[in-house]
Amino acid sequence: MSSVEPFLVHIRCDTDGYTHAVTEEEFAAGRHDGRFRAVCGHVVLAAPMIEEPGRFDPVCRDLLRAGPPHPAEVPRQERRRLRWRSRR
């Protein structure tokens, strides 16, 4: 799994007035419809881009502050040195 954080786009929703966080993948998938799925699960109907951002959605904010879910840690096995290299 990559340690790089996802790129987020902040889009104001025309229906609820909140600014939601949308991942780059969801933005690319919904750019033709103007509807995007936010990280909170809300389907964002994009407001005209000339409008200033609204209040940030509290659910998106809480999810982003919590960070990504941590998968169960799997112990890493140490690499063994090859014998021919260790004899030098």
C-alpha cells in the first residue's frame, strides 16, 4: 500500500451549500455529469465555480482529521544476506 496521501479537490455542493472533499479519482469519474462522491459519501452536485466556497462539511472534516483507517500490521521479515556476500 502506498504511503502517499490522496489528492483532494474541494467542491461546493449546490444542494446543501457545504464544501466537500472529493478524491482525484472521483473527480475524474464524475467530471462529465457534474456529480461527485465526496469522502463522506454525499453525492455532490457542483455549484458554479464562480461562487465562493461554503462552510466545510463537518462529516468530511471529521473523516479527514481521523486519517485513513490503519490496516492490521503485518510483521516484516528481515532480509537474509546472501552467503556469498557475507564471506568477504
